[in-house]
Amino acid sequence: MSSLQVSRADGFGGAAWMALGLALMAGAWRMDRFEQMGGTLYTAPGLVPGLYGLLMLVLGAALAWRSRQAPPATAGTPARPPLLNRRVLLMLVLTLGYAAVAVGRLPFVPATAVFVALFCALYDDRKAGWRRWGGAALAGMLTALVVMLVFERVFLVRLP
Amino acid sequence: MFDGLLAFGHSIARFGTPTVIGLALLASLVGVIIGALPGLTATMGLALMTTLTLKLPSDQALLILICTYVGAIYGGSRSAILLNIPGTPASAASCLDGYALARQGLAGRAMGIATSGSVLGTLIGMVFLAGFTPVLGNLALKFGAYEFFWLALFGVLIAGTLTGDDPLKGWIAGLAGLVVATIGQEPQYAYERFSFGLRDLAGGIQLVPALVGAFGFAELLTAMRDRQAPVKINPFDTVIPKLADVTRHWRTILRSGLIGTGVGIVPGVGEDVAAWSSYAAAKRASKTPEEFGKGSIDGLMAAETGDNACVPGAVIPVLTLAIPGSAPAAVLMAAMIIHGVRPGPLIMVENPQFVYDVVAMMLFATIGILIYGLTLTKLLVQVLRVPQHLIVPIIFVLCTVGAFAISGRLFDIGVMLAFGIGGFVLRHFGYPMAPLVLGIVLGDLLEKNLRRALVLSDGDLTPFFTRPISASIAALIAVTVAWKLWSLLRGAR
């Protein structure tokens, strides 16, 4: 990401933080003040979130203002990698599929074994064919069994 | 003095059983491996180990966590020296001279220097932990709501100022953490804030799932975005530290130990700042500053002594003020609370022995890193060769199980995922994670004490600026903010 992209991203970021600040202030204003129970301004549940909202608004504005003052991009500015690429997207699909969908709905050991095996096989570009899938399946089974044994049997921690 | 020594001896005797020593050695090894693997940090390791040790007796669980913490900070030096990749952010300064020494065929000597520096740094920090904690604990008894409010604010602010490249983004990250801490029932009327009718949110966001997400899942996503470069490890000579390397650099060791401990005591700063500060001080004091960055033994010794001395230093404010000195110390504090220990000003009144127990745990951890530093180099080299595509899914499974284990709720897995993806995006745009964590940890303390102070003074703000300790911390905050704002404005022009 060039310095121009950074300043543009900071501009959007500043606007987002300002919006969050405003939302916090609005939410804080609408909170109960417990006046019927003798509550004052200093005991109001919305006092602190409201102050945070105000600070967020100020800091977001400062970030947005600074992004407008940033010098234009110069040739040779080192580029940052993009936020998302194929590897990250694939990882998001695999991890969300495992943690948000499979865990808690499927038995832990098979779900974990399949997740680890799929992950290893899809990212391992050094081997091909049955060696890649065989190794990945073994890694999946071993991981699932060892995690189950260590957490449930050794440390007595309940698994999902 | 003698009471302290007696209490320390009592702690050593209590922990000196084969089971406990075995656990300490195992946990130190786990810590060293976590630290050595690039992408896995001490904070992440501690968060995962907290969930693993939930059902253990509190003293054993905390021993494991402290050994993991010390081991991880030390372990980072291995990949810094051998691969030029810091295993943890704390080891970034060690890359400069450690890798330069490795390229000269002196990787073994560099690892020996890292071992001796880390061991001596931890020992110096331990002396201060044992000696300074009772003093600071007694001073903290004089703190009221005003002082605690400023201290909590100072912790978040200083973490935002020093832990990233951009203080403005650091402050925003810290503020975001404070906002997260307001979710759920507030302390006075149990009024639900920002829970949107979700029963799971009414109890607030739990720290450990949030940490596992921000430091675990987010780091895994960052690590996987780029294809892993092939691991090329330089050949190494003997790793036994030379006595001359220690005796010749005693001034650097002492100075870095003091700086590291001092940086650790400052709320929210952490081991990476300790390493860089010690390195910079050693360079300034050196007669041959031109050698720094080209394989200077002085430089490597300073960085390694500084970051490990910071570990006991960071535990001092945890014990006396319930304010963590670094991000891993924040996890340690959360674990102490989970295990029924109440850190804070009353610790020297209610549970003084615990302070010396922590010192004894640090000693066991130091012995552990000394043993592994001298013996396990070849195994650690093999660990560094384990491919990324095998480590990442295993760590992710541990993140998922860890998030669930604290309360047995699937909701916490969702929290981990949300903080992981959020942390990945924020990190990409240059927002540091340490202030976010400090914000979540200190949010409750800050809010309670601000509201308590305002009720006590009936809305009068004068006591915030007139009580001596309160005024000193307020002045420190004002100077920090003014200095950074001036730098920002100058940079923008």
C-alpha cells in the first residue's frame, strides 16, 4: 500500500471512528439516568461511554484531518501487501467453517481432524497426489486426538 | 529484609517438589518453543495456556503461566539469531546483532550471549520484584479513586504512545479497548449497555477470548497472508556462554537490567520497548557504537537482558496496583483473578506470601531457560523447520478450544473470531493491539474510579489535580500528550 493509499485509508478510518464516536454519544444519551433512585450526572451509566464517544470523535477527526495533510505518494515508496489475497480468503473460509459452523454442531474429533487435514492439504504445495492427502489426513487425526486427550483427560477442560 | 528472605525461602521449599519442578520445566519449554516460532507471541501463548490450566490448583496454574511467559520472551531470541525473524516483538532488537553474529559463523556464541543476558536480566528483575513490590504496595495503599483513575488512563495512553509507530492510532486502539470494556452490565446499577438484547453480551466481553482472537487468530491470518520463505539456518558453534562475555559486559548487563525492570514497571509499555531502550542506552554508552548492528556483543547482551528484566518488572504493577506492565502481564493478571488471587494494593496486607511465590516461580522459570539454552538448541532448530501449514491449523484449533474453555459458551468462539478478524484489519492499517488489550483490561478500573471520584467530590474536578500523587500522574499524562501532539503537528506540516 503506497503512502497515498495509507492516507486514503486513514481518511476512511477517521470517518469510521467519528461515526462510532457519534453513535456512542447517542447511545450514552439514551441510557437510563436512574434519577428516581437518586442518581446524578456522575452516577449515570451513560457518562463514561459518552466521554469515550466524544474522545473517539476528536481522535477520528484528527486522523481524518492528518490524512488530508499527508504528502502525495513518491516513486519508490515501499508498497504494503494487500489486506486480502487468495491465501487469506481461503483461510477465512476454512477457519470460519470450522469454528463458526462445525464446532458445537459436529463431534469435536472428526470436525477437527477434517479441518486440520483440509488446511494442511490445501496449503502444502511441496507434495502432490496421495502423499499430500495422506500426510494431511494423518496430521488431522493426530491433532484431533492429542488435543482431545490433553484437554479432556489431562487438564480436565471441557471441549466444545 | 529478613522477613522477605524467609518468605522467599518458604516459597522455594513449597514449590521444590518433583511435580512442581517438572511442570515448571515443561512450561518453560512450551514457552521457549512458542517464543521461537515466528508469529506466535508470549501474549498468545499465555492466553492459550490460561485456558489449558483452568482446572489446575491456582499455584500450579500460575507457575505454568509465569514459566511460559519467561520462556517465550527468551525463546524469541532463537529465531532472531538463526533466521533474522524475531520470534516475538520483544526480540526485534536482538535481530540486529544476533543475526550479524550468526552470519559470521558465531550463532552459537550469540545464543550463549542471549541465554546469559536473559538469565541475568530475569534475576535482576526478580530482585526488584522481591524488594520493590512491598514498597510500592505500601505506597499504593495511599492511592484513592483519583489516583487509580489517572493510573488506568496513563496505562492505556502510554501503551498507545509507545507500542506502535503512530501514537494517534495507538490512542484510538486504546480507546476502542475502553469502549469494548463498557459492553455489558455497568458496575453501579447493573444497567445493560450496548448489549442489543443479547443475553450473552449482558455479561460483557470476556478478556481471554478477545485476547486469543486479537493476538492468536489475527496473527495467524497475518502470517498466512504471505507465503512462508524457505527456512535457511546458519551453522552454529558452541552455545555454552563464555564467562568473559559476561564479566566484560557487566556494566551493560546491570544497566539493561535496571532499564528493563523500570520499563516493565511503567504500565502498559512492555518487553519490546525495554529491549530497544536498553539497546539504545548501550549504544550511547559504548566506546565502539559503530559496531552496533554489525555483530556487537554489547548490543545483543543489552537487548536480551532488557527484555527479560522487563518480565518481573511488568509483574510489579500487576501485583501492587492491578495494572499490567505489558500485554502478556495483562493476561497473567486475568489468570490470577480467574484463580482467585486478588492483585492490587491490598496484596501485601491480605496475601504477602503470594508475592514471594511469584518470585520463586520466576526463579524456576530462569533455571528452565538456562537449561534449555544450554541443551536444546538442535531441537529448537528442528522446531523452526516445522512448516507453517502444519502449525497454523493446530494453533487455530487451540484458539477455538481456548476461547470456549473459559465459560463453556459457543458465543466466546464468536468473540474470538470477531476480535481476530477485527484485529487483522486494524493491524493491517497500523493500529497496535497492545493498547486495545490494555483498554479492555483497565476499562473497568478506569470507569469505577472516575465515577467514584466524581461522586466523592460532588463533580468538583479540583482533587484530580491537587492531590500530590494524582497531580504528578496527571502532569505526566499532560506532558506525554503534549509532546506527542507537537510531534504529530510537526509531522503533518
